[in-house]
Amino acid sequence: MIDILPTLALATSKHSPDKATIRAWALVLSSRRFLHRFDKGTLLVAPALAPLAVREIIAYEEENRPRSRPAPLPDNSWVSLLVIAIFLGLTMWFDAQGLGRRISWHVAGRADAGLILEGQWWRCVTALFLHADAGHLLANAGALAVLASLLARRIGSGLTWGLFLLSGGLGNALNAWAQAPDHLSVGASTGVFGLIGVLAGGAGRAERGSRGQVLLLALGFGFSLLAMLGAGEERVDLGAHFFGMCCGLPFGLLVGDWHGATGWKARVGAMCGAAGLALAVWAWTLALESGALAG
């Protein structure tokens, strides 16, 4: 029998393997039913089987090599906090101006299932900016401050907020289709659960395994959060939360490996952020025009 450790030292990154490593290699050979002996810092196999044994161990090392992951982006929480602060400031300023006397912001922008199905798609977006009361507003702002800051360090602020609007808007659209025509809802929580879906899909995308296993992991993670956070109060729109999360999941699977996005991925993220801002402005323009005509 011959010692294959010198060959493995040259063929792998482990030039001085310790006993634990050699023992793991011996287990690999045992699992493949290779006759071998592990003794006093040597790994002995029959000469005729040595090349095949080396290939098996090299394949094992390749399969279990730690995957390199780019470092997270520098702390960019200030972008998400600035977006939330601007939104809170504008909300308070509009309320103080009494503009709602001429146009009811909630009536013009809330997610009215019947009107959405009649073609007023912008309500799927504008409803994300409206809230029932101050407590509702602050709760969603706090959740967004945590989730958006966490996700923005991985994929960038632009893509994070673009996905918030996209998954939230799509979630409201699906919720309008599933609910009765007189169903009404407001709140950023559909987009909040959209970001939870993105995080869930990203967590699953980062794991090893088949696509089916990844999907099951993502769904399990997302649904557990839905159960913990989405069904605690009487007025909670569980359907909006569910559809928002479901719309966020595929985006999470798509961008789950964009950790520390740079280069062209960063440019895509910036364009997504700009597109999200344009979509929000366009949706509110249509909502206010529709509200003025109705008034």
C-alpha cells in the first residue's frame, strides 16, 4: 500500500492536513468502499486504486469548499432613514395644510378592490403611502427602517426601495383580485411583507441544494414570519400581507446572490430606485387627477 497524502497535499489547498482532515478523507474512502488504512499520519491505499482515491477526495474538497461571498456594502442605513423621514415629514405637512378638504387623499389613493379591477391600477401603489392612523404609520415606518436598512446593505438602497414598491404594488393588485369588490385597504405593510419575501427568497437562494429545496426553505422562512407578524390584530389585512410576501419571494430568489452589489449590479439598482420614484410620482399624479375629477 502507498501513502496518498503527499499527492493530496499538492492537489488540494491543504498542504499540511491535520488529523481531522485526514480522518475526513478516510471517511470519504470508506463511503466509496476503498480498501485503505489511516495510521500515524498516513493514508494508505492499494497502488492500483491510488489515482481513483485521489480523485474522489479532490471531488469532495471541491464540493465542500467554502463559497466566497463579497463583503456587505458600507453602512447605508442613512438612505433608508432619509426616505422614511421625508415621507413622515410630507405626511404631517400635508395634513397640517388641510389639503384633504379639497381632495380626500385616502379616498383618492386607497386600495379599492372594485376600482382597481376597473382599471385604476395606480391605487395599488398609492395605497402603500396611506395609513389608518398615527400608530399604523409609525409601526410600518419602524418595520421599514429595520428591513430596508438590512436589505440595502446586501443589494443596495435603490433596488431595495424599487422592490418595496414593485412587490407591494403587485401584492395589492393580487389582493384586489382575491377580495370582494368592496374591499378597502391602506398601508405600507404590503410592501413590508414584500421585503420580507425578498429576504426569505435571498436566504433560501444562499443555501446549497436543489431548486425545490431552496424554494421550500424560502417559503418556510417567509410563512413563519407571516404567522408571527401578519395576523396579530383584528384590522390586519392578512391577504395583502400574504400576497406581498409571495410577490417578494421570486425577486429574493432572483437577487439573492447580489451580496455587496457593485459594478453593473449597482447601476441596475440605481435605475430600479429611480424607476420606483417615477412610478410613485406617476401613480399619485393619476390618483389626484382622478380625485379632482370625482370631486
